[in-house]
Amino acid sequence: MHHLVWLLSCLQEPRASGFRVLLQALVVLWCWLWLDGPQPVLANEAASVLPVAVALLAVSVTWALVARLCMERCRHWCDGVGLLLSLAMVAIQVDAAFILLMTLNAALPFLVISATAVYGRRAIAPAIASTALTLLWAAPEGYWVSRPAYLAYALALTILLPLVVASLMAAMRDIALRAIASREAQGRFVSTMSHELRTPLNAIISGMQLMEVGTVSAAQRHALATVARQAQALRHRIDDVLDVASIDGGRLQLRLHPCSLRSIIESVQATCMPAAADKGVLLQLDGSECDVWMLADGGRIEQVVTNLVCNAIKFSPMAGEVWVSINATRSGDDCQVQIEVCDSGTGIEAADLETIFSPFVQLSQGEARCEQGVGLGLYIVRLISDAMGGTISVGRSEAGGASFAWRFTVASTTEVDPLPSLEELLQSHAASVRPLHCLLFEDVETKREVVERLLQSAGHRLSSRHDGHDARKVIMALGPDVVLLDLHMPGCSGWEVLESVASDPGAPPVLVMSADTRVQVIERARALGAAGFLCKPLDIHDVLDMLRGVAER
């Protein structure tokens, strides 16, 4: 589709003006070379048409510059003028030197194709009529009457051929426009759903973090940790769907950081054990003692293994078994990992092996078909595996069920210290970072309260507003050290606030907050002057790290 869009753009201004200038320069060169040519007729035509050709070259260069300046405001108008200019240049020069420049008639079919690419099917008939009249008018008197065979050939060249090609081009243009509209609609869907789905999760995760700060018993802390882990798992599943919706070219983004293979497997076990227990499935892990530290996207690895294990549990019979085998070996600076997941179900039919990694494909096997799911699990598994340069194979286990083997290689790293508890993190931050006055623009009251309590526990002072109305005046009046700005607010868009505030050289740094984490959104925020980008649900570690950076400026 990218190639199709590029091809259509080449037939439109301002790119078409570049081709026009090049063609006219070749005409000038051709005429100049024939000034002293061996045939007097051609030499005379060259002498008479050369000044005209030079003048038209100047006109085409001037128009190319004008088209580049006016293209954004008057695209269709510029395209129309460019087509008329091309038609006039061919007609004038062929009329002045028909024999010398007869080959310029070959450009006429391309004008029909260009007009169709710009204006669609409605331009085919007038474009063909214009080029046919130009062909007939530019010829010397009686030329076509004395050469009826040439006339038939010329009309076929200027009518039938461009008619067929233009019809195909019109169809391609319609397809390209629908694809572009679909992509724009998909982008709006991703942006909206990112906000709508992640917003309540933000309040849940942040609220649990606040509860950890308070005085709780060991049992309560364990329960909070379990709920927090499941909330994060839900966040990852939401990211799954949004990743698939926003994916381009079949690639996913990887966020590399030091992670422990043992910690990943323990998290998978904690997530999948309740489903196994409900079904009476025995979940066995071999190799959970592997204590290998890797520089990898631990969340993506956990995502793959969780999907495979959950599928194995789903397709295992009641009181069945699922085996997970993990092997990791170091090889120089790399770590080679193999994870195999087997079940005791009925296995996968050979006919289904070609489609199980396709999106929205669900196998219809007994009770498993009644399980919840939309058929994205294995598709996402394949995407992540490919993004990591790994391979995944499917076979039959010794118990007759399915067997998935995932192999990948990542960089090994040294063990890192475990992250401190939230309470320790906030206390350490308050003791080492100077207090800041933070101004928060956030339309959801619960999130304002959560951020306020967390930042106060970290030693900072917070002012907040529920919308971006008169944001610049508010900032000037309050004089905060840093601004936390939500991009999605009623009344006044966060983009408008960012643009107005960041343009002021005396304004405080602005940290943008959004659930829409597409690359183009982050790049746009940075281009408008944002000092940082915080993904929702907010990670308190990221927030405190950015505030530390502001305090150290």
C-alpha cells in the first residue's frame, strides 16, 4: 500500500512539476543539438522552436516553485493548473515543430492517467477528449487525412490505451483512499480506546499503591500484591489488543531492561495457577530454579509464556496435566533460552497448524471452544517471537496433546538489586530531592487525588486543575516548578495547552501524560516542547525519576 500511495503522489503536484521540468530540459537540449543537424527541415524547426522551448522551461521551473509553496492550501487547484500547463506545452511545441518533436505526443496518455489519479473517474472523458483534440490540432494541415493508418494508431495510443490504464488507476486510487481513511479511523480508535480502557486501570493501580503506603498487615500486603499483579496483567492484555490495532508492518515495540527469568516464571505461575486449579489441571514447572538475568523485555516474555500456558490449560481435559520446561544457557555475552509448554489434550489437527497463528482464529475442540477469548493469543505470541528474533514450533506431546517450543536469544546481564517498596521509594525520594511545586491538569477527580497523595508522600506540593482553560494564565499566576499535563481533557485539548505553554521561554517544564503511547504521539509531544512523556496508568517510578530530573536542573 505504501508503494501505491507513492506512485499516485508521483502523478500529482509538486512531484509532477519536477518531471515536467526534466522533460522540458530534454526538449531544449534536443532542439539545441539539431541546430546544426544534417537535415535542413529538422534544423529549421529546431531554430524556430528553441526560443519557445527555453521560455516554456522557464515557465515550468517557475511553476514548480509556486506549486511547492501553494500545495498545502490549494492542492486540487495546483494539480489542475499543472495538467493544463503540460497539455499546453505539448500542443505549442508540437505545433511549432511537428516532425522534430512528434515524440512529445507520447506524453498525452500520461496526462490522462495523471488526471484520473488526481480527480478520479470523472476526469477520464474530458482528459481523453483534450488530448485527442491536441493531437489533431498540432499536426500540419492534411497530415492525418493522407495517413489514415497513422491516425488510427495515434487515436488508439491517445484514447484506448489511457482509457484502460486510467480505469485501472481510478480503481487503485479508490483503494488507496479507502486504505488511508481506514488507517486514520484505526488511529482514532486506538487513541480513544487507549484512553477509555487505561483510565480506570490507572485509578485502580494507583489506588493500590496508595494502600501499600499505609499501615497494612503482611496478609493484606500479600493480597494487595496479588491484586496489583492481576491489574498489571489486565493492563498487558489491553495493550495486546491495542498493539494489534496499531501495529504497522507486523512489528511490536520492545522495551529492554534487566529482568530475571525466575521472576518471570514465578509471575506466570501465579497468574495461571487459579485457572489450573479451577479445572483440576496439574501445572508442573521444570526449570523454575533457573536464575538467569537477561537484558530483555520481561513483560513480553511473560506475555508469551502466559498465553501458551493458558492455552494449554484451556485445551487440557478436566484433571489433565500441563508441563512447562525452561532451559537457559549462557554463551559468551548471550543467553539462549528454550521454553516448552505441553498439555495432555487432544492435540492440534494438521489442517489447523497453518492458521493457529493467524489473528481471530479459534480452534473448535470440545469444551475449549466455550472458553473466553477472541483468538489473538497465538497471533501475539508469533509477533513477539518474531520481534525478538526467536522461533516457535508446534508439535505433539508425549501425552498426545499439543507441544509449543519457543527459542530465543537475548543479551545476558548481571543481577540487579530488587526494587524498594513503594513506601521506601517515596521516603527516599523525599529525603534526596528538593520539594517542587507541581501543577496538575487532569479532568478525572480520582486520579487527581491519587497523584496528589503520592506526590505529597514524596515531599512535593501539588496544585491541580480539572481542565486546560486559561492554562497559560494559571501557570503564570501560580508559578509552578513543573507542569503535569493530561492530553485528553474536555473543553481545551492538552495539545493546545502544550503548544501555548512550551512556546514561552520562561515557562516551566511540561510533563505530558497520556494512555496513547503510539510513536507518532510521543514524537509530536516532544516536537512541541514537552520535557517528558508519562504513560498511563502512571508508573510512580517514572514519575519520581522525571521529577528528580526537573529538581536537578
